Amino acid sequence: MVHARRDNVRLLARVRRMQGQVEALARLLHEQRGCNDVLQQIAAVRGAATSLMADVLEEHLQEHLSNQSGSAQRRAQDLKELAHIVKRYLK
């Protein structure tokens, strides 16, 4: 999947924020902070990942699986691959 440069900048900024959240989680664990703090940070990391997944998924659906993009056979193959990715994500 190819993203426009502007979208790539936006996605990379989100990933950098997620990296900060994961680093904060590591610090909490290293400092042996309370369960509530750790759980709250895990929820933040998961929320950020879910939001990123939703944005990329929406863009993918619009760009690669619309009726105007590619042949019906190619769209079917893309849909099969996407279904596999979503199933892995939901595990």
C-alpha cells in the first residue's frame, strides 16, 4: 500500500507518539509502579494502535478495494489478504 507523502508524515508522527507511549510503559514497569498506572498506559498504547489500524484500514479500503480500482480479480485477492490481516489483528 502506497501512501501520499502527506499521509505518510501524519502516520509516522502517530507512530512516534506510540513509541513514546511504549517507552513510558517500559519506565512504569522498570520503576515497579502500581498496577493502575501500568494498566492505564497499556490501554493508551492499545488505543493508539487501534486508531492507527483503523485509519490505515480505511485508507486501504478506499484506495485499493473500491469499484474503480483494478480488476475484480485483483480486488478479490486484496480482500482475501486484508481479511487475513484483520483476523490476525483481532486475535
